[in-house]
Amino acid sequence: MALDASIGIGAETEYGTAATTITGYEGKSDSWKVSREFVESVGFRAGLQTARADRRNIVNMGGEGEIEVDLLDVGAADLLRAVFDKHTSTEAGGKTTHVFETSTYSGAPSFTAQMVRPTVEGTRVAYRHLGCVATEFTLSADTKGPVTLKVSFDFQDVGHTKVPAQILAPVYPAEARAYDWTRTAVTLKRGGVSIPWDSAKFEVKADLGLKTDRRFLRGNPLKRKPVRAAVPSFEGSSEGEFTDVTLPLYEAFLAGEVFGLAVDLVGLTPGTSMKVELPAVQLTGESPEASVDDVTAMKSPFRILDPGDGTPAIRVTYVEPSTAPPGPPSGG
């Protein structure tokens, strides 16, 4: 394991222009991969054995990567900002309340993502990915560990350096705790009545519907900023026991009922919380399943829909301290 590896992102002022500061995230894997393609010319030629070495031009296609983290109760705002169309924040009583929402048009900025990969000898090499735009995300929780957030990015270009002065130091919160299943609660809202849902596993997945291959004949291989070209898809699922409370959910699935869903997370760091609100959810299946060695279980996949009244399909309210100073850079 590379103990001095790091990943961080910073909002860009303009697509493809490197950020000057980055927020550090405790990533679970390194999936940032550059892509190259070749333009090859082959034609009749005397003495040809195979494609000639001087007939292949390399093209910079950008690349893709993702950040997968245990969701912390402090410091996750930049990562959430990357995946939602709208972001507003207010400060009061030493707390910052971030509100993230889906919308018709995306106002999310592009980001610079710096991945530091130490060599075996200990040399730190920083790969700086420019023009990073979030394309998908998954938020999940179960009874086995922390709540996790995974965000997939498309990026325009990448460069690297081993010069220490050119490597941005990621800024981490001074104190933060992971949201975990013991402080996560799922609630249904049917007919104006809130009903606790004993869910053992919960997940929300999104495909943001972006066109990422915006290349043109402009004397430059770099792509333009991705834009929305398809209807975003928001889906989820919940798993738990088949009880007197969940029986009506099966009946709601058969009837095509639309209801509300909320996930509340309470942080261990004082003054922190997170709430995910889905006002229009429709179950897409399935039947309960009996077992010879366990209680009857019920899986409930669902679609997240546009409520149709101007409110967002997904709203996330993330509250963190606003007065806490950042922690030390910790290597880079």
C-alpha cells in the first residue's frame, strides 16, 4: 500500500483551467486512467509489411476516473457539489448548511483532480486531471460499515510532475467522522404520514445524462465541456425484512403508487447532519422471498421521479461546522 498516495479535487474557474487549491478525500482506490487513440493511415505501397511507424498519430482522448469514499460528516461538500445541479449554502450559529439539488440545467463546476502516486523509492508523482465533470454517482448504506459515496468523472486532459513545489497540498478537515449505519434512518411518506422503514441496505444511483465526447475540427484534440444530452436516470433500492409495514409496499408496487422517501444521517462530529429527500419514488418490484434458513425478505428497487411541481427530484442537506480550521496537509 502506498501510504503517501492522495486524491483531492478543486473547483475550476473555467473548464480545463487548473484549480489552485484542492480538498483532500480519503479515496478507496485509484481508477484514474488516461485514454489515447491512434489515427492510422494504410494504403497500397511497394514493400509494405504492416502499418508504417510514421503513419500513426497519437490522439489525446482525455480519460475517466472515480472517487470512492466513506462519507464523512465534515468536508464532503465539494464532492457533493460535483454531482448536483444546484448548490446553495448559508452560515448561522457556527454551522454551514449546504443544500444540493437536481435541476433542469446543471450549474455544477468542472474540477481539477490531483492523484499523487508515490514510486517504490518514495518519489511523489502528482497526476493533475483537468476538466473533471461528474457523470455518475452512487450513495449506499448497509449494516456492515460506513455510508459510502462513489462519483465517476470524465476529464479533458492530464499532466504529471514530480517537482515538490508544483504538487498541491490537499486540505483535510481538522476533525471528521464517517457516517455509519448506526446513525442512518430511512423513512417513507405515504398520504402525508411518515413511516419508519427497517431497511438493512439502501442505495441511490444516478446517471447524469452527459455527452462527454464533444470533439470538433478545431485544430485541437481536447474535448469541450460535457453537457446534458439525455434525461438523467435516478434509481435506488432497499432491502429488508418482509413485515406488516412492508406488505403495503408490495401492494403499492402493484398499484404503481408514488410516495416520498427520506434518509437521515446524524454525524458524530458535533453539529453535523445530512438528509436525503426523494419526494417522488415509485417501486419497480419485486415479490417477497421466503427462505428455509432466514426470515422472509423483501427487496424494493425503485425509480426516483420528477415530482412535477417544481421541487427537485433529489435534495441533499449537508450541515457541517463553518468555524473549524483545516487540518495539516499530510503529505500531498
